[in-house]
Amino acid sequence: MSVFFLALMYVIIGPLLFFIESKWMPGFNVAEVVSCIWGMGVVFFIFSWAELVLTERYRRTQPGALTGLYLAFKGLRFFLAFMAVVVYGVLGGSSILLFSINIVVFYLATMVFMTIQTVRGEQKQ
């Protein structure tokens, strides 16, 4: 059920970001922005889905290792988001500001969602 809400969150965030950016910065490359938003949504969804699956597996088999797993996923998510911005900038992607804003929004939304899931999972134990 949480995967459904995760997907729903990304389905809402994508068009909302595009709508806000189209009003805020008219005249940008629509195809590039839409592909970046879509790609970020897919990558964040797959990463978060894998985190949900592994967390649930560890909760059943190795509950003592959950704290390290939480920390590893949060650190890896931050590192990958940061590196995505750096690589995008080094490769000369246009509108790095929009890319950075999009990735920060996806990152923060994912962190809030995953924190809520973590707290709910801990309360079950």
C-alpha cells in the first residue's frame, strides 16, 4: 500500500513542478524539463521502492541492523542527488537552476515520505 502512495506522490509532484516552472520561467525548453522531471520521478521511485522492500526484509530478519540501513539509504540518496546536480552541471546541461530545484523537491518529498514510513514501521515492532 505504501508503494501506491509513493507513486501517487510522484504523480502529483511532477505536473505540479512543471506547472509552477512554466509560470515562473516562461520560454524554457519544455522537452528537457519534462524529461528531467519524469526521469527524476522514475529514479526516486525505484530507489525508494528498493528501500521499502529491503527495510521490510531487514525488519523481519535482522531488526538490529535497521538503524544502519536507514542511515545508509539516507546517505546514499543524498550523495546520489548531489552527484546528479554536479554531473548535470559538468555536462553543460541548460537551466541547472530548474534541475536543482526539481531534484531538491523530489529529495525532500521522498525524505518526508520515507521518514513517515520508518516511524510507522518502528511503531509496529
